Amino acid sequence: MNGPVRTTCPYCGVGCGVLATPDGAGGAAIAGDPQHPANLGRLCSKGAALGETLDLDGRLLEPLLHGQPVSWDRALDAVAGGFASVIAEHGPQAVAFYVSGQLLNEDYYVANKLMKGFIGSNNIDTNSRLCMASSVAGHVRAFGADTVPGCYEDLEQCELLLLVGSNAAWCHPVLYQRIRAARAARPGLRVVVIDPRRTPTCDIADLHLPLAPGSDVALFNGLLVALAEAGAVDRDYLAAHVDGFDAALAAARADAPDVAAVAAACGLDPADVQTLFDWFTATDKTVTVYSQGVNQSTAGTDKVNAIINCHLATGRIGRPGMGPLSFTGQPNAMGGREVGGLANALACHLDLANPEHRAQVAQFWGSGPVAHAPGHKAVDLFRAIKAGQVRAVWIMGTNPLVSLPEADRFRAALAGCELVVVSDCVRHTDTTALAHVLLPALAWGEKSGTVTNSERRLSRQRAFLPPPGLARADWWALCEVGRRLGHAGFGFADEAEVFDEYARLSAVAGQAGRDFDISALAGLGRAGFDALEPVQWPVNATSRAGTPRLLGDGRFFTPDRRGRMVAVTQRAAVDQPDADYPLLLNTGRVRDHWHTLTRTGKSARLSAHSPEPRLDLHPEDAARLGLETGGFARVTSRHGQCVVRVAIDPGQRQGSVFLPMHWSHAFASTGPADALVGAHLDPISGQPEFKHTPVRVQGVSLPWRALLLTRSELRPRGVDYWATARAADCWRHQLAASRAPQDSAAWLRELPGVDPAWQWLEYRDSAGAYRAAALHEGRLMLALFSGRDVDWLAGDWLVARFGSELAADERRCLLAGVPGAGGADAGRTVCACFQVGINTLRQAIAEQGLSTPEAIGTALKAGTNCGSCVPELRQLLASAQDTRAA
């Protein structure tokens, strides 16, 4: 394979183009694709580090049956036989697929066809239910289909941009950089961030509204009232194209009649609310971006419709620089929605509730009738497993025992399931531990197909690495099981044939008046599929070059082609704080990690910025609870508890705390943050509430602290708290306990993988500090620094010592805990792209008189790639300025 391969990033829904150049040894050099319209060559820190995640460590490389290696034939026979047995005894409703936004469209298509067309059940749902289902439901209510009206260019063409429940700086960094560049080029562009937390995204905000958690409907209902009062409603547009305005306005007036009522309901300054209303009223070119902070709620669908109502009322939709725009979470969350990966949907946005649509799909597939009743949505699916209603489940490309709410409860449910099949590329996860059959799947770089990003853009993911071991494509495994179950229609030769059938089915949807239609891409053949360029659907006879925007003509996808405004009112979250659980827990993402760490956890530089989970608290909450940064707290909800390190963050709203969702039992003793979250669902979308869990926070005394570095991965034991992260040439373990081990030397030598025969260097003092290093053939194998307080030790200089043999003077420095002559400790990593530490930055700011992020970039390159660290650079500059002023 010569030269770079054009493919698409496997992380968020931005859908960035990537150039991957294989090195011939199983790795690849990674760069942004300057020709891809989503990113124009930019990559975030995660995308830039993709080359560091391609090794085969921890890969599942052969099928396993009850933990034992078997052939593919035997594994597939076990899957098909198990499903057939359950179906024969209990019917098709007793089996289910749980799929993932990590799958490609072709995988999704075959899974949907097999379950809905031939098994005869709609029990297929996706982990995208956990992040985007409320957006889908809101679109369907307003537009008649899951239609995304706008495109990324609208972010650069608008004059007012609202970011609602979206920390784009960390979760969609490339789009954030496009916004930042647009704002720099057009100073008249105003940015409003609506979020309970002051996140790094606020770095570019003209106005931040830290609204009370869950109060979005009141805010946008108030905005609708303000638009009506100011005469900004487009009555002609409504008369021609939209129904429901009067009912929606009446509900809004009853809910949020004026600015004072909105401010009270949202906990905001009335002047700031008025500013938002004035700007929106006066600005035709307005885009409202929303993401998980809106969707992940028991009222998520209503929040989405409250936002859409304001755009429909003003006719600001489907035209350049205006409209609502959902930022999706996963690389193919959008594709899964299009291809029917949801339990209440058909492929190509055909309507499951419409008998004609069901009949058309069944006729096209040549299958039996498609069941009319929706299947179990994600959380309800695992409830059905717990209740024994679903007895066989096939989980593909996801780790639900970390990402589901009440994760520990559903762990017990899955453990009691009659047949658990898991397709994954990772051998050991919380979920694979409970699988009866494990099927080795291809990973990014090995698999080939298509994905769809947040602006409806289909892009190719192309393989640039050979399949390792016995790993195979998910669509292939599904076809093999379909054939073993006796079903025709699963004889696809390759993913291009799957895509071709998908495109042909979309012609049926297009003829039925649906929005999703890629019929012009049918008949491409293998060569045409391989050469497919990024394109936004619809792609049909009238728009062969794609369609950047939809709905601009005022024609929607309801039966009468009119849009719908939906009457919504603010309602309280199901679970409310009380005297026992007085704080609200919000879970979400951190800058450099992704989902459950199975990919980003492989990268040393991505782990450097956030090596362990931390609970963010407002300073006043921390003071009241007697907590300090670096200390520990027990977080308890009605569903679970964990002990976690504390970080004080003035950007937190008082009364709320934040805990990242990435860490699983494989990476930290805290386990999944979502185990604390209750399984409360939006009644329309079925999406769980991840942003509003009442918790109690109490300080925990863990005076013994340790930093343990090991050459090989291990799971620390005998401590109250641990967190493990990849570092260069070693693993970094943060440890804490209520008391020191009775015999530190013996405890250390008994850890898994430690050889007592290594050469040991040790130091103890009367204050209880214990330090040790172990060497083998001149190379450092292990280093431990322990005592009552070792949090000052960043350890980066120690990590570097694992890369080469140690000189005599370096051995002496190990136990001193300081770098040798000429060495320096860069400190905690701030810029992951260029691995620039906080100590290096502080020194350069002080010694070189740096005063802007741009000056830092010139001196150290920090902040010049994805830009995600720029808000933190500004904080360091401000802190340095305060120090000089003092």
C-alpha cells in the first residue's frame, strides 16, 4: 500500500477526514485530510494520537466459547444455535441486538435487516439511544423525520451562535476551532454559551448563562414569548408552512410569561436573560447548537422542541447561517439513526408505525412481515433481560456495563442472561467478562465502509491495516449467523454490496416522500465505492452532488408537508435533591478521552492531561464540606457510590458536581460513574437522565498516598483507591489508602507481575515515607514513592527513565524524588498534542514574558494544533499576571 489512505476518524460525530500512512509494521502516521470538508486538515488531540492506539495489546484475536478458543464455524454455530433455540421456545421477542455508533453503516444495515426482517423482532437498539435519541424524537415531532436541517458552514455564516448543553471545546474540538476562527474573522459574530458549568467553551463566549440544571424549556419558552411580544414572529411563514404556533405560544406564556419568571425558573440574572432575548430577536442569522446537555434528560425531547419552536416561529431554518443543529456524539450515531438501528425506527427513515412502510421494506428484503410494535429501547432492553423476557442478546462494539445508568444493576442482569454474545475488538472489558461467546471484530484502520457525521455527510472509512488474527467484519459475522438461521438475503460478497442494497432501499424511502435518499449512490460497484467522496444526503436524481441544507423551501416530511411547533412546558426532573442527597451530579466527557478508554487509554499523551477521574465542585460547596483539591470524597446516590479525588472548580455551578464517565473497573477503583445514575428515561425518546442525579458528597480521609510506576500493566490491590493510566514505556498508578501497608516492602513485592529477584533500591524515613525502585539488567522495572503526601510528584521525569538504561547518578536521584543534574520535571501535561507540561509553561511565561496564547504557541507550540488547551493557557497567563501584580 503506497501513500496515505483517506479515511474518517472513529471518535466524535464531527466526522473528520484522516490521512493514514501505514509504516509496514502494524502502525501508521496520522494527519488531518485537508480535502475533507468537515475538518479541512484539522484534528483534535484524540484524532492526532490515533497512531498510538493501533497496537494489538489487549486485542481479541480469536473467537472464544466459554473462554476457550474455537474456530469461527464453531462460534457461529453456537450463536445461531443459541438464538434458534430461544426463538423456538420463547418466540422472536426473546432475542435482541444491542449495537453501537462505533459500527459502520454496513454493519448496522445487516443487523437491522436480520433482526427486523428475518428474526421478526424489533429488539435492536443502539448505544446512541444514550446520547442522541431525544434529538431524533424532537426532529420527528417537528419535521416529520429525523432531519438535520443545516450544515457546518452555518456555524461560520451566522451572526449569533447559541451553544446549549455543549462543551464543544472539549467534545467537538474541530468544530469549536472553526467557530473560534469565524469569530476572529468576523468580530460581529456573537457567541452565547448556555450551560450550568463554565466550561472551556466559554473562552469564546460573549455571554454565559449558567442556568439551573434542567431548566432549558423555561428559557426557550421565555424566548418564544419574547419573540412574539417583539413582533419577531414570521406570521407569513407560519401560515404557509407550520402548524401549532398558537398552542405552543399559549403553553410558553403559561410557563414563562416574562423575563422575571424565566430568570427565577432558571436561576439567572434577569439582565443576562434580557440580553439573550434581545440578541435573538434582532438577529436573523442565528444558529442554535445543542448536544448532550440537552438530550440526556427526562425532558430531553421537550427541550429539543422548545429550541426548534423558536426557529420555526421566526422562519430561521434551512437557510444559510440559521437553524437548529445537533452535535452528535459518536462517529456513526447519525448513520445508526438512518439505517434503522433504533428499536422504534425502520431503515432509511421509513416509519415503523406506518403499515405501508413496513410492507415496502418487507417486500424489498423478501422477508416476512416486519413487526409493528417497537422493540425494547436501550435501558428497557436490559430491564427485559433482568426480567427474563429477553433470553439471548448480541452486543456489538459497545461496553454497556460502563455506559448504562445503574450500570452495576444491569451487570447482575446480564450475568443471569441465558446467552450473551459480544462482538468486540477488545478482549477484556466490563461487558466481555460476562460473554458466553466472544467474536473478534475488526477495529478502526482494519474495517471498511461508511459513516455519517452530524451534518448528514457520508464518508468512507477505509482499511489501511490487514485484519489481525482471526478478526472479521461485523457485517460478515451477522450474515453468517443469518445464513445458519436459514435466511436468504445474506450472501453479500463485501461491504460495497451491502452499501449498494442500502442505497437501493433508500430509493424506496425517497419515493415514499422521506428525507433520506442516497439512491444516486446505488450501482457504484466496488471501484466506485472505494472512490466515494464525502457527500451530504439526500443524494438522488435531483441532487447528485449532495444537499447541504434541508427544509429551506418550507416543505417538511409530515403527511401534509407542514412543520409542527410543539406545545411544551417546563417540568421537574424525576429525581430531585433532598436533605439526604442535596447536590446534583452531572456526568460527561473530559478533553482527551473517549467513552470507556478502550482506545484512548492506550495513548500515553491522551492519558497525561487527565490520568484519573476527578470530582469537580464549586469552591463554596467544597469549603462547606471541608474538601480540598487533591483530597478524596465519597459520592453516594440512591443507586451506588464511589470514592474519587476532588478538584475545586469555580466554573461549577454551586450545588452541582461533575464526574467524568470514561473510567471503568479496568482503569480505576471508582468504577463507572454512570453506576451512580438512575435509569430515569425521557417518556418519548427513552433516553436516560445523565445530568441530574441527586448525590451526597462526604470527605474521606486517605492520608497514605503513593505514585507507583510499573513497566507492565497491573491492577493494584490492598488499597482504598487506585487509578491506572498509560504512560510512555510504563504504567502510572495513583494510589491512596486510609493507612499505609503494614510492611510496604512485602506489599510491593507481592503485587502481580513483580519479581522479588529484581535489584531493589529502597529508602525509609521516620515520617513514614517509603520509596523504592527495582531494576533488571540495568532497566527500571518499577518505582514507588509513598507517604502521607506525594501529590507534589508529577512523575513525568520518572516516566522518562523507563525508556533507557539508568546511569549511576540517575539511580541515586530516583529515591531522592527529584530529577538529576540538567533534568527537569515538565509537570502535568496541559497540551496533549505537543506534550507540554504545566511547569514548562509557567517557566516560559515567567522567563520570556509571554502574555498571550499565541505567544505561547510561538515559543512552545502549545495550543497550535487542536486548540483545546487554549482556555487553560489563558488561565495560566491570568494566574501569572495576578502573581506579578501582587
